[in-house]
Amino acid sequence: MKKLHILIVTLIMTATAAFAQNGVLANGEPYKAHAEGWLVDINEAYEISQKTGKPIMANFTGSDWCGWCKKLKAEVFDKPEFKTWADKHVVLVELDFPRRFKLPENIQQQNYGLAQAFKVTGYPTIWVFNLSKDDKGQFSISALGKTGYVSGGVQPFTGGVDAMLKQADAN
């Protein structure tokens, strides 16, 4: 897919870089993703992606209210075979839009900005992309593809993402 140069991503990443930690919930608990292996900070995902050469797979989710998001998590993301596949192929980022609890402000802003940048209109939406930075510190996104809930479990979901990755390598 074509490369998207997005100023909002630069602003979000600059703003969230000021926070060394993922943030704290109102009850004092540290905020972290709802599933093991998922990051919540796009800056951290960028650093890992640069070190490993793996693309980022971002899950735009409504973790506490979206039925299809819960179904995707249970049928795919919580399965050991998905975790094994993800460890080899992608850097996982959860971008949550909960209704029953409040995220730290920096995470809210990051998630909202990325949802706007990717034009997310429903949940779950999964984007696979590469993120890079030019000499001037401007970030750009090279989108590889998107998906949502896929029925049938881990294999149909990862097969679809593998097809995106292969298509990107061919281009």
C-alpha cells in the first residue's frame, strides 16, 4: 500500500515520548494491555520494530464493551498458537477504547490520534504497518493491510496477515 505521511502520528509520538511509563489508571494500578505480549505504547513498539525488523500489528479494540473484539481475543489472541506466530512475525500493540474505565491521558491521546490517522470506524480493526522516521524526525507509516474479526480461529486470522506480509514483500 502507499506510504502515508501523517503529521498527527508525529505529534502523538512526540507527546507520548515525554512519558517514560505506560501511565497509571485512576486506582493507581499501572496501565498495561489486556493480553500478555501486547504493548500499549506506540513508541515502544516502534523501537522494538526497528530492532527486530518486524512490522507492527495494532489492534484497535473496545476491550470492555465490543462483542466482536472479545470474540477475536478469545478465539485468536488468547491462543498459544497465535502467541507463537506473533513472536515470530509482528510486534503487537493494543490500542484500546474502553467505556467502563479511563485510560491514562497520554494513552488516550495516542490511541485517538492513531485511530484518526488510520481512519478507524469500527472495532475490532487490525492494522499491520511499518513505521519509520526520517532525518528530520518525521514519522511515516507504510500500511501493509488491515483486517478485523475473522471466523475460524487462529489459522484463518494469521493466514490473512501472512498474505498481507507476503504481498508487501512482493511490492
